Amino acid sequence: MMGGVFFRDKLAKSRQFEGLLNAETGQNRLLKIISSISFILIALALILIAKDSPARGYELSIYSCLPWITWLFLISTLAIGISIIVYEAFTSKSNFWLVGFFIILLVNFIILSLQIFRGYYVYGLPDPLAHLEYARSIASTGFISEGNFYPVTHILGAVLIEISSIPPEIAMKYLPVIFTVLFMLFTYLLASVVSPKKEYGILAAAASSALLFSYYHLTPYPHALSLLTFPLMFYLYFKSLNTPSLSNKIALIILILLFPFFHPVLEMVLISCLVIAEVAKLGCARRIRYSCRAGNISLNPALISFITFFLWISYFAVLGSTVRRVFRWVGGEASVVARAGELEPVFGLGPWGFFKLLLKMYGHDLIFVILSLIVLAIIIRYFLQRRNEVGNLFILSLLFLTSSIIYIILAMSLGLVTWGRILGANIGMWAAPVLASFGLYEMFRRPKIPKVTGIAAVAIILFSASTIGVFSVYRSPWISQPNWQVTQMDMRGSEWFSSHKLSDFAFAPMGWIGGYYYFKMPEHFGYPEHKIVGDVIEKNTYIVLTERFKQASEEPALKEWMNIPDCFAKPGFNREDFVRIKEDPSVNEVYTNKEFEVLMAMPKGGVQ
């Protein structure tokens, strides 16, 4: 009798195990099928992109110039990759999450490479052109030109030009794309070092898919590349704490020595973070049983960084003026809100218009900021409870606050950085994916929440953030801006203009940039109050009129307000104005290639 019961129990357990095994096998099979579908969708998207590329001229929006099905394939694939990672983070059954991570890396690489597929010469004006020329000069001469504040970016560009043997303008467009991929990889590695559970690190791989830094992912700004390097810097920093090997310390010191040559503002943020990290280590050593002891607190990294930075920046005359600006701002002699005029159009939108634009442009950042602040409260509570496992996360959360606050103070006191760049950089967001992954896991991996519900909720949150990032990374009418595409014809026209212009003439840029006396053309070229343009100018004036300016001025979605610099477009012009100026007797056309026109306007009474 007892034997029968025994064998029945064994049989029941065997069947239960077999059922679990079959269920797990079925789930693995489903994951493989879904991932296979994602690669098929990627292939189809690439075929459609190649079929419609390159662009046949200036395009107001890269999103609307590609078939909607292309975006459906890419966004669906992004959702699959994120879902695979989130599922694996919550089940911890295999390393299949690496497939999901590869999928989102590939999708983001394709999206950021669309400017290359479409044949854009560069993306953005005017800095990308300047950085391109610096890199081209280093590649051709082997020397760094005098007055180069940011040589690391240009050296990396020159190296990429040499080793790839591709045109410099293509190599420089790939530079921020490569750094974005590295940012995602090192975000995962940073999370794996500071997190007490591997699940946090796996989830951070999905969180890194959100393109948190706007157009900084597309343009080779030294500001952008240095920001995208932060996860690598602090991965090495925490790695040297956890496993203090000589190789980790050497790698950290090399990167610290290189960082001042990336960008001065980001270097000052880094120095502040290195100091705060050591202070936070001291607090952890005293409050919780942190592996670090007070005797291991060292300001050497911050001192090395500061000395290198001071020796470099003192070589340039800009150091004195920068210090004076900061002291004037602190002393109340300068405007509290630097470049406040740039914010006036935003406030003119009204509360609802402002809120809509904020969500479209920075909704993904808001999601991560909210999650990071929630996590900050959770970590502080754990810290006060003396929970040793959150020591590194406590330090990282303080770095998130430090980098955000210091950057805002520097940007406002110096007044050299536009508000668009301040918001696009979002300096503290380098740490947000790691903090957000910890918070999402802690909030949704609770016994009271069904596992399926938790997985779905986290996947939806991360997918929503990533989707907002995809549709705000390129400028478009969706976010009240025209595309920042610079075409081949723009460059040909610019080269002609540079070699033929007369420097004593005025210059009215209508969608382009120049280097001398500017004249701001009135709305509608002064029509109809004035019959001819000659009535509104005082001297001979070049009018550079680009296709970018025409399309942006005629787009209904941009009529109300355009969040763009004057060199791209501005409201107050329409199709009738562009027709009328061609018939204006005071204006002559001196050059055109259909996308870039140079007009010569003469004041009333003849040549001046």
C-alpha cells in the first residue's frame, strides 16, 4: 500500500516536472520564433529604405519621406527586442535576452543611420560642418590646428576616416552613431557593476534603447560624444572599486586624462561628479557596511582630472572670460535666466501647446526623470535602513543629481549654450537608464503583482519612452521644426558663394549661414508695404535662399511657431513672397542650382 502511494507521488512529480519542462521549451520556442520575425522585419525595412534612398533633394521630414510601413517594421522590431529583454529579466531562465539586446542595438543603429542612407551631406548647421573640416584637416595633414578646443572628437573622426577609407562627411556622421551604440553597451555594463542583482542589469539593457539625448545622437558635437562616454567612465570607476585590478585603474586614468580634451563644460561636470562620488563613498562607509573604508577615499581621480583640465584650458584666452562670466552671474550682475529670449516663443504657445511640445520632444526624458526620482527616494530609504547592497546605487543616484545641477548652473552662468542644447543634452540622463531599471524591477516584481502584469507594464513603459525618442531624434514638423538636413546642393551653392561673394556687401541668410555682416530681412521681404526689396535695404545685399527655407516657410504645421534658429527658417514668409521676389526689379539672380539660390538686392536708387 505504502509502495503504491510512493510510486503515485513519484509519477505526479515526474509529470509536473515534465509539464514545466514542456512549458519552458514552448516559451523558448516562442521567443525564437518572435526573434526570427524581428530579423525578417528588419530585412524588409532595410529593403524599403534602400529602395527609396537617397533623397532627391531637401526633405522637410525624414519620417514622412519613408513609407509608413518602414516605420511600422522598425518600431515593431524595437518592441520585440524590448519585450524579450524584459521577459528574460523577470524570469531569469536563460541568456536569450542578449538576442533582444542585439535587436534594439541594430534597430537604433539603422534609425540613426537613415541620414546616411538618405544621402545627407551633414545633419545640422553650422557646428557639424566646422567639426567635419577639423577632422578632414587632421586626416590630411596629421596636425591639430591652432585654437582647437575639442581635439579628441576630431582625432577620432580622422582615425575613422583613415581606417575606413570612406568620405570624411560619411565617417563623421557615423561617429555619433557608433558612440550611441557604445553608450547602450556601457550602460548595461555600468548597471551590471553597480546593481546587486543581475536582473537590474538585464533590464538596463532595454532601458538604454531610449534615445535620451535628442539630436545629439546624430551630430558629431564634442559635447555629445563626451556625454555619451559617461557610462564608460563610471563603469571603469565602479569596476576599479569592486575589483581593484591594475588594468581597471590604468584604463580609468587614461580616460580621465583624455576627457578634458573632449569638452570643457562636460569636464567640469565630470570633476564635480568625481568629488561627489568620493564624498558619497565616505557616507556609505560610515552608514552601511559598504566594502569601501574611509581609508580608501581618494580624491586623486578628481585632482588628476582638474590639473589636466586647468593646464589645457589655461592655454586659451577663453579661460579668463569664462571665469568672469561665472562670477558676474553668481554676483547677480548677469541675467539670472541666460538667453531668456530663446524661451519667449515657447511661452507664447500657451499651457496646452507647451505641454504637447514638451511631451513630443522630451516625453521619454520625463518618463526617466520621474522613474529616477522615485528610485532616489527608494534608495535613500534603503540607505537609511543600512542595506549594504544599495551602496553603489546610492553613489550613482547622487551622481545623477550632481551632473544635472552642475550642468544647469554652468550653462546658465556662462550663457554660451542655447536652451535647445541644454535640453537636448540632459546631462544627468546618462545615469537614468540604470536607475530606472532598478525602480521598474522593484515596483513591478512584487508577489502581489502577477508576473505577466509586471512584464507587460515594464515593457509598455520602456517601449513608450523608446518610441518617443525615435520620433524626436530627427527634427520634423511633428516637433515644430524643419529637418536639419544639409544637401549636396547646399554645399555646392555654399562653395560657389564663398568664392564669388564680395565682403563689403550685406548678407541676408534665408536658410543658410554666413561669416560677415548680417541683415535680417523683414517678413515677406517687406511686401506689400513696400513695392520692392530695394526700399527696405540700405546697401547691396546678398539674399541666400534655400529650399529648406522655402519648404519650412510654406508648411502649415510650422506656421504658428517654429522652434528653430533663424538660419533654418522663420515664420512670416509664403509661396507668393518667393514668386514676387523673382519679379522684383531691384533683385537679380546671380546663382541657382534649384536648391540654393543667391540673389543680389540693390537699394532704391542703384548700387550703394
